[in-house]
Amino acid sequence: MSLAPARRLAVVAAGALAAISIAACSPVLTHNPYGASDGIRVSWEDGAPIRGENVLLLAAEEGGDARVVGGLTNGTGEDVEIQVGFADGDASTITVPASSTVLLDGSRTSDLVLPNVPGAPGSTVAMTFSTPSQGVVTLQVPVLDGTLDEYRDLVP
């Protein structure tokens, strides 16, 4: 009769060991920076003091105006000018004050609208972000429309 409890204990121990083994083989993804929302991260290099978070474009149609939405952070001690544009088009410049974040949210103080978006809502388009100190980075940025309530009033 003492054999059944010993078997149960062995089965439980084997199950626990298997669970630990499987968990140990899984990558820990939370250590890697990633865009946890609809937009993308803009980063020139890991740990760079200038970066963008949740950057995306809002447009009604391909070829129309597109509003850049997201946040641009300057972790340096001096104001920085960031040029933002389509890879094959004109760029606009926005100044991000020292040690601060500018929210691109369509307000009068931080509205960035680019003409002639080269992709339709639901696609991604190549955009460039450049600063004098960090250089140029080109990334694929998602284009969304006003389908989601939180973006409806921001589509140009």
C-alpha cells in the first residue's frame, strides 16, 4: 500500500521538473525593448539619449496628409532638432527641449503633419528620423486611419 503514495510523489516531482525545464528554455522577452502599442520605437542605438515611442502615422488615404503621432524624448542637456519625413520625400523639423519629451498629439504646440503619405492605412511606410548628433535612421512606420476611436479625431 505504501507504493501508491511513492508513485504519486514521483509523478508530481517529474511534472514539476518538466515544467521548470520548459520554462528555463523560454526566452525572456521583457528584457528586450519593444513597441508595446500600435506604433514603433525609434532608436538610433541601444541606450541612446534621443528616442521615439509609439510613433505611427494617421491618414485617411494614400497620397493625402498624414499626422505623425507618438512621443519624442531628448535625454541630453541641450535642445535637439529632429527631422522627420518620408524616406523619399520632404522632412519637417521638430525641436525637443533638453531633458524632456514632446508628445506629438495633434495639439497646436506639437502637431506634425506630412504631405503625400506613400502608403494606405493598414500598410507601413519608410520614414527617416535624423539628428545632428545621432545621424539618420530609417524605419518602417505603420499607417492607421480613424477606425479606432482614440485616433478618429486626429486623422487629417
